[in-house]
Amino acid sequence: MIKLGINIIPVMPVFEIIELVQAAESIGYEYCLLADEGMTPDVYVTLGAISRETKSIQIGPVTNAYTRHPAVTAVALATLNQISEGRAVLIMVAGGSIVLDTFAIERESPLSMVKESIEICRLLWSGETINWQGKKFSLNNAHLELGKQTIPIWIAARGKHMLQLSGQIADGVLLMVKSDIRPAVDLIDQYENKPLRIYMDRMAYSEKMIEDSTRLFPYVLKDTPERQLAGFLDEDEIKNLQLALETGGTDEVAKLITHDMIKRYKVAGTPAECRMMVNQMTKDYKLDIFMLNITTPGLEKNITMLKDVFSIIKGNE
């Protein structure tokens, strides 16, 4: 049966994050990812605190190589792996608009950035002294003082080339668009490597939750390749939304978003409809993990959602 995890966008106080992860572990969630969004609570300080307040849940950052050098990431993950007693996992992403726009960083050569980051981490985790030269990064007599590490690396992938890279070298691939899972899996399966298949979604099992989902949709549009957009939007919708983004930014895009678009994009509907949808996706695409996206503050509300989603997905076991 599919395993469950959470991905937290840290827009809430640190102690609320810690309590939320403790609750997730007690309910039965097996993974917790924390987004490295730059101007939110520091991902590694927070994960370190989480590691001391939990016992079994696997934890890790969703981070990028633009705001953090991959060697620094390698050291941070090795430290987290040590203090959590082997529960660390690294998720590499090309870098989203929210964090890169804030720092005025251009997303140049994302494929090279992700590929070299993974290579650097694995080299440093080998325990050997490393001299290495890539297109974007280099190492000179680098040796990790924390010793040899075994840490899984997942890639959060959207575009064709990033999905193919995931199929070649990743231990797991994080998929984010419901309508694009089949094409994504086909790209990944071209290679002998068989990464875990993780589907991330903020399940919307009420009309209010569907309405709330529209808040981040403008950023979804901005960061989603046109191939994925075509999976849940028609040609006119794509043109109108892109024009709105160009002329009025995300505020203008928000005016055009409908509940029907949200339902096409993600797992949404009644609890029974959501259960059926996840069960069918798990069967069709051999999904290993369903990762629930936590994007808003409110400890009591989020714990209720954790319990609801656990019941929706695991209720038939």
C-alpha cells in the first residue's frame, strides 16, 4: 500500500512546524520534507530540531543549488543524518520562482545545477578526499569530516530533461502534476534505474479547500512547463493565463482561476472521490508515496487535515 508523507512550506513559526511533524509521525506519516524557501525559517536549523523531537519519520530539505552551494548542502545533510540516526533524505529541485525571484537569481542551466549537486553530494558522502571539476562547481581537496554517509537523493522534476535525469540517477522522483504522471513515468522508465515514485499534492476534499488552492496557482502556472499545462488546461486557457501573467502578474492570473481548473490539476472533490482517485493513481502508476503539501499556517487545522487525509487514503486497509 502507498506510504504517506508531508511537505511543509514553512510559513508558520518554527515551534508550530515541530509540533506538526510530531503529530504527523504519531498519526502514521513516514516522511517529512521541508521547503528551503530562503526567507522562511532556516531549513537545516528547523530539521535539526525536528530530528531531536521525533523517532522514526524520515526528514529532509527540498533545496536547490542556486542559493546553497552543493558542498554546503552535503555537509548539512550529513550532519542531519548523524543527529537523526540515519533518517535524512535530500530532495533537489531546480529552484522555484518564490525563492529565486526574491534573491534576483536567474535560473540558468538547471539541469547541470541539479546533476552536479547530486554528484558532489555523493562524492563527499563517499568519505574520500575529492578533487573534482564540473561546468558549474568544483572541489579542491574536499573531505567530509563526518565520515561516509548513505543518504537517498530525490529529484523534484517537472520538465522532460529533469525527469530523464531522475530516471538515470535519482533514488526517488517527486511528481507534482496529476495529469502529467503518465507522461512523466514514461520518461523515467526509459532507464534501468528505478527510483521511488512520489506524488505530491495538497488534496482538496472540500469546496473551501478547493478555493484555498487558488492562492498558489499563479506560481504553479509560472513554474510549470507548457507540456504539463496542456495536460489540464485547453489552448485558450493557457493563452489567457499567460497573457494575464505577462500584463498583470500573479494578481491578474488569480482572477482567472476556476474551481474546475483546480480539480483538473490536483486530487480534489469529495473524500470518497479523492480516495478513489488516489487508489486508481497508485494502481495505474505504481506510486510508492503520497506526499501531502502543507502550505498554510494553523496547527489545529493542519493536524485535522493530516488525520482526514490519512483516513481518506488508508481507510480501506
